[in-house]
Amino acid sequence: QVQLVESGGGLVQPGGSLRLSCAASIRFVNLYVMGWYRQAPGKQRELVAAIAPGGSTNYADSAQGRFIISRDNAVKTVTLQMNSLKPEDTAVYFCNGDNHRLSQTYWGQGTQVTVSA
């Protein structure tokens, strides 16, 4: 059974940093685009950052320059380093694994990030 388990969320002051991790029990995780999405109250879920199997990355404009996504296929982990956090970064953050060729996409249960003084 595939599971994506996020960790590392919490409460942080504006300007602070958090590091989110996602443990992905996907058999061939190296073939998946791994991403972080977020959903704030009353808003749609949005892409924050994604990393392709080859390592190329894609960031939302709001995350560019502040967040860094990385992956370690050997230990099946994806991380999101978030720096210079702002109150508008407050949301539930979800890990996603996607493989269009196999028509498979998996979601984690989410982890809450709250940026507040």
C-alpha cells in the first residue's frame, strides 16, 4: 500500500524557517514527479514546488527564492526547505507523487504550517 507521510509542520514566526519532509513508500519513486502543494482555508489547493525524476525543479512564484525542494530517491524522501516565511504561507501542506504515464497520483494526509507572530 502506497503511503506518503509528511512531517515537519508547525508554528513559526514571520521570517523563520521550516523544513518539511515526505516519506514516500512508492516502489519506483524515482519515476515520479514529487511535489508539495498547499491549501489555505477557503482557497484551492495550489502547487508550491515540484521536482522531476531527473532533478529539475519548478516553483510557484510565491515560493521562488525562498523555498527549496529536493529529493533523495535512495531513501524515498522529498523535502521542502522553507525560508523567510510569511503569514500568507500559512496552509496545510501536502506531499504528492505523480506519474502521468502510469496514471498514478498519490497524496499525503497533509501537515499544518502556521506563520504567525
